[in-house]
Amino acid sequence: MAWNDVHRASGPPMVGRHTERAAIGRLLDAVRDGLGAVLVLTGEAGIGKTRLLEYAAEQATELHVIRLIPVEAETGLGFSALHRLLRPFLNRTDRLPGPQRAALDTALGLVSGPPADRYLVGLATLTLLSDAAEQPLLLLVDDAHWLDRESAEALAFTARRLHADSLGVIIALRDGPEDNGLFEALSAHRVTGLPETEAKALLSFATRRVDTAVAERIVVGTGGNPLALLELTDALATEQLAGIAPLPDPLPVSRLLEGHFRRLVHAMPPDTTTLLLLLATVPAGDTATVWRAAGRLGLSARAVQPAIAAGILGRDTPPAFRHPLIRSTLYAGARPEELRRAHAALAAACDPVHDADRRAWHRAEATEGLDDAVADALEGVSERARSRGGYSQQALFLSRAAAFTKAPTTRAERLLDAAQAHLMSGDPSAAQTALDLAAYDIRGPVLGARELRIRATVQMFRIAVADVPAMLMDAVTRLGPQDPGLSWELLCEALHAVLVAHDCTHGTSPAEVAAAAVAARQHTADASVDGRALLMEALARRVADGYESGAPALRTALNGLRRGGAIGDANSPFAVMLAMACDDLWEVQAGRDLADRLASADRGTGALYALGMTLLVQAHYDLLDGRFREAEVRYAEFDDIAADTGFPGGGDINRLHLFALTGRQEELRSAVRRTAEMRSLGHGVLHLLAQQALTLFELGQGRYRQALKHARTVFEQDPPACGNLILTPLVEACVRTGDRAGASEALTRLEERAPLAATPWALGSLALGRALTADGDDAEKLYQESLDLLDQSPLALERARARLLFGEWLRRGKRRSDARTQLRAAYESFDAFGALPYAERARLELLATGATARRRSEETRFDLTPRERQVASMAAAGLTNAEIATRLFVTASTVEFHLSRVFRKLGITSRKRIPHAIGEQGPATEG
């Protein structure tokens, strides 16, 4: 067999690529050792990514190799690639946890049900593949830039969580705008052209002689692209290869390759060309549909032979394109009438019941001009896509339906529906495009209000909040009295945005939004039953009418929620509003309980974005109780979720208070600078949270004037939540700097609000504020009252701060023995928390009483990573590996891996010893 036949059948030889081959070797070794591993290969078309995947398959001895090659024509068909990938393993779905199985079955269209959460689908994919890895698995994904978005998300989710699963994933995708960024956070390697020596060695395998000087020019002109090197020897004239005729300058590699492949196809008999177009339009291996369509076009099975002989198709059965670039070139270069003919045949070949999606899509691709019947069919299958959670597919079908729709209003409705679906799939740019197309046909107040609402949501996706409240208020104005329920929803969204933006809104103010929400609530039909609505109404009253009116309403709403009231849509970050309400009442126990309930609901439904917000709220309550390491665990999980969801809010900006309390000055300053950047996008309350964190940091350092400056900023703005929590620190800073007027002003507000809240934290804070400004016996009684009240809630940090202030007061009063008791207790607490500045402040005060304090040595458990700490804590609470895996969106084998490291670091051999080793209590199971 000539070399040309060999390389067409099996690809170019593996020349060089030592770095890539070494990376593949390491991945395969890891999988053989029972670990999970992932490698992403990026590069231009023809650079050798496909050949590297073939090399990996050749080297994957003892591994079960699975290949997935997406099709450009099916990029918009949600979950289509995932379905092909998982089809061999669907007999194992009965082993999945219930929520995962339900989500996967719905996503793949196996059963009907509510729309599948895409992260639960990703977890189900991970669990299913991990379960199937009894024999180690190697998954090879070529041309990943052609994956439908839902399948890409599931695969990226799986790849990010590979740890101890005997599963390797190698993903190849093209450089450029096709890469949707889902795989960016993975272990990526950019494949570049071959070095000159290796490129010349590859050229020596060409069937046609190439002059040495010409070879050098081809190597330079192609950048060492292997496919270009080999194919150009076929594409260029003999005189050019011999150096007699000049080469194109510069070498138009992409155009030459595409032209070469196009000429190969056009040289085929007409029936073969048509058959090739059918093959290029359906997934590899779907030969049944191809042959049914071929039969409708009168094509014979023998039509495939010329393409095999020419090297366009391989010699495998079923036949497949020799290189993915041939497929994409063929489809992109086909004439419109050829494409319509092929799609019409494929539409007729698709089962109208079991393959309705593809049938409608092919029918649309075969149609010219406006056609309401085609549009209606596309809208029908878009609903099927939505019911599976295939929102990007739903958006695609609706956009195409709009393009075929005659009536302007119906066209606008479909484009608005498409924009909403794009948002559900996490693609605000595509949503913006759909909105711009719909704008020409928007008629009437309802459609106008809906358009504004979606535009506002696009802004929220981009974390640009400043314009959102005014946009939503405008939507309410346009809607008028037509739909009070919708008006209330719009105002709730506006209130949420304006509370986040605070003083950074454009075109409206928090007071205006809140007043409109209070007024609208009176005209809402279900004005008392929904817990979320009650809380939003209470927050509106707090902002519009002041604390005296708002506090009782907040208390009523929280009581209703604690009694089991509906928390609301799991896909909305309700935890943020909940935390604002609870902090505004100094209500820590209700906040903790409800945040835990939200987290459980979010985990159960796979609502990762909402769970991320809830984790930040839980971390806030951990800090208040001195559980700094638990808080760091939640921050780390949030960062993982932010990477999974593409949410840009991860990283240090969430750790402001942790950095402040632990004295990590450089990290704190860096995070504060980021809040300034976020303020430019309208996140005014984040800037105030940064000022609150700086207040706590400066108090820990004993720099009271700096603390006063930051605290005054929050006091003057008086946002819900931190506007109240800043009052006691402000009193402290004022007293320490001799600002009696400032202390009196802060204490007056505290005296007005704390009795209205009437929680132990509120009254304890009030007693502490009064103690700071009192003298003699009154001060001592107030300090003790504060400690007694704060002891009734999970507020270990606040109690330690109160003890420190009490001890300092006692020392200044020359009561050294009493001072030592309070200061030592404060020091030991701060030291255990990791609040180093406050521990040092307490230590110095102890020294001033004549006592000493030594820093305790760190215990072994503090060497645990955040994930290990989280797994250990759940195991200590009695959860099984499977239960932990479900909660953390990982596999049971990954949990087992983390537990083995926990055992080794803690020096234990049994699960029942974990609670004592990490300082927690709870049931434990033997393991």
C-alpha cells in the first residue's frame, strides 16, 4: 500500500510531539492508578489534535476507550452529544441517586418531568461514568467546539471534579471564538506547529517529491501545521513542489486546505457528493438515518466507494471522514440548494415522534422564506427542549421560529422567549442579540415591560447593577394596572437590585423603589402567604418608612419563614435578602437556621448559583460564631461553584471580613480595591461591607482613628444590615478617640433600634454600647448584661469582643485580677478562632495586668484543606460517603480519597474518631 493510502486511512505519522505525548502518558498512568485526570488540547485546525487523540487511544492499553465527535450541524441540539456519549451506560442509571437519575432521564428525553437542572445533569454524568469505570475509562472528545452547550457544560462539570475515579478525559478543541470558555479552567495545553526538523521529517513521507528549498518554505509558510504539510503536497502543482513555479506568497494555508478538500469532494460523482453531505449533516455512526435519507434521494450504497478510494472517508465501518476538517469544509462549502435538499431528505427520514427535534430542525433548514407552519413546529419542539432543561436548544429553536414568523407581535414574543432561554442557559450575550432583534416588533405595554425585565436581567448577569432598578421601575410604569402580580414581581427584583446597589443607582433611588413596592403589595392577590414576598415587603417598608415601621414587619416575615413558610424560587439568590433582614434585626439564630434550610434545598435541586449565595451567608454566620475554618470551607466551595457556573464573583472579594479578623492586611487591601471596581458597576453595598471590614481590622490593630473613619462612612449611609452592625464598633472607636458627640449619636440610634429588634444580639449590643460610655458600677453591670445576652446566641466572636472590652475597662480601673479573667477568656477565644490581631490585643492587655499568655501550638487538624475539612465534618455528623458525595457534587470515590487523606493527617484509622480529632461533636459511623 502506498504511503498516501496509509496516511489517509490512519492519519499522518506521529512525529515529535514529545511534550504532548508525555502529558498523555502521565494522564494514562494516573487513570491506571485509579485517579481521575483531564487534559485539554487546543490549537488551530490541522495542528494534530486528532492525531494526538488517536495516539492516546493506541497507548490506552487496559483502558476502555470512548470517543465522542460532535457535529457542527447539531451544535444547537441540547444534550444531543451527551446522549450519544452516555447511551452505552444508560442501563446503569438505576444506581444513581434519585434526583440525579430524574434530572438525567428528563434531560435525555427518556421521561417527562420538570426541566432538569443542568448541574444535576453534570453530577449524574460524573456519577454514571465513575460507576462505569470498573475498568478504567478514557474519554476522547474531538472538535469540542461543536458540542451543544448543555453537553459541554455536563462534560466540563465532570472534568472539573475528576479526582479518584479511574476516569481520564482528553478534550480537543479549536482555537478561536468557537471556544465557549467552559473548558478554560481545566488543564490546558496549546498544540503548536512542528519544529523545522520534525516538520521536514514529516514531509519526507509525502508521496510526491518536494524540493529542499520548497520544503523549507512550506514548513515556514504553514507554521509546521502537520495536516497542511501533508495536504499541500497534494494541493500544489508538481512544478511548484519542484521549485520551478513560484509558491503563493504568503501561503494561504486555511484557504488552500479548504480548497483542496473542496476539490476532492467536487471531483466525486454527484451521488457521492450528495451522500457525503448527508454524512456531514448527522452525527458519526447514525448511518440508519443517512441511508433512509439516501434512499429517498435514490442513492445507492455503492456511492460511498469513490469517497473511500479518494481518502475522503476512512475504510472503517460505518464510514467516517478521514479528518474533522473535511466534514466542516464540506458542510460550509455546500451550495444553499444542496443543503436544503439534504436537510429535506433527512427531515423525511427522521421519526416524527421519537426524533421530532431533529425533524423540525432539518425541515427548517430545508425551507426558504416565511413559513408559519415551520415556525409553529419549531416552537413546539422548543417546548420539548425546555422541558428537558435544554435551554440553549430552546433558544435556538425559538430564534429560528421567529425568523419564519409572519406576524410581528408573534415574532417578538418568540424572540423574547428565546432571550429568556438564553439567560437560563447562562448566555447573556446571545440574550442581548435576541432582545435587539425583538425590539423592532415590540407592541403594547405587556411586551414592552417584558423586554425591559429581560434587559435588566442581562445586566444582572453581567453584575452591572446600577441601571437595573430604573429599568424595572420603567417596566412597571409601562405595564400599568394590567397585571398587579407581575408588577409586584418586577418591584421585588428592583428592590433586590437597589439594595445591592444602594447609593449607586441611576435614575431612581432605594426610597422610590421601596415606596413603589409597598404600594404595589396592597394590590397583590396573595398578599400574605408567600414567605419570600412577606420578607421583600418588610424590607421595602424598612427602606421606605424607616426602622420603626420595618422592624415589626421583618420579625413577622422571619417568624413565618421559620414556621415553614415558602422560601421561594431556588434559582434566585434569596439568601442575600434573608441575610440583610436577619442582620437588620440582629437575628443570628433565625439567619443560621434559614440559611441551612436554603442550602439543603439548593443542594437537593442542584441550584448551584443559589447555593453559592447561600454558602456566603453561611460563612458570615460562621465568622460571627468564631468558626473561621468552617467559613473558609464555604468560601472554597463557593469558588468551585463560581468556576462551574461562570459567575464572576469568586475569589478574595468574599473574604473581606475573614481577612480583617485574621489580620491578613495585604489580602484585605487587595479585596477592598476590588470592591471599588465593583462599585463602578453599581455594587454600592459591597463598598460599605468593605468599610465595615476595615473598621474591624483597624479595631483589632488598635488604630481607632482609622476605624472611626471607616465606621462613619457606613453609619452615614445606614444600609439595612451592616448599618446596624456597625453601631457598637462605632461607639468603641468614638470612645477611644474622645469623640463624645459621635459616640452619643451612634448610641442614640442603637437605643432606638435594638429594643424594636428585641433579640439577644440586639440587646447585648445595646448593653455593650452603653457600657462603653458608662462609668463605675453602671458600666460593670452593663458589660455583664451584654455577656449574658450574647451567650444566648451562636455569637462566640461577639462574646470574645465583649470580654476584651470588659477586660480592658477592668484593667484601666486597676482591677487586675478581674481583668485577667475576662482577658484570658478573650485571648483564648481569639487564638482558637485565628483572630490574630484581636488575640494580640488581648495578650498585650494581659501583660499589662502582670499575667502572661502563650500562643497555643496549631493542632494537626488545621493542616486539612478546606475540602478535607468539609468532608471530615460531614463524616463526623454521620453522613455516608454516598450522602457526602451528593451534597458536594462529587463522586463517592472522591469522598473516599479525601477521607483517606484526613485519616492520615489526623493520625486516625476510624470514622468514629473524626469528631474528636477535628473538635466537633456528632454521631459517627464506623468506616
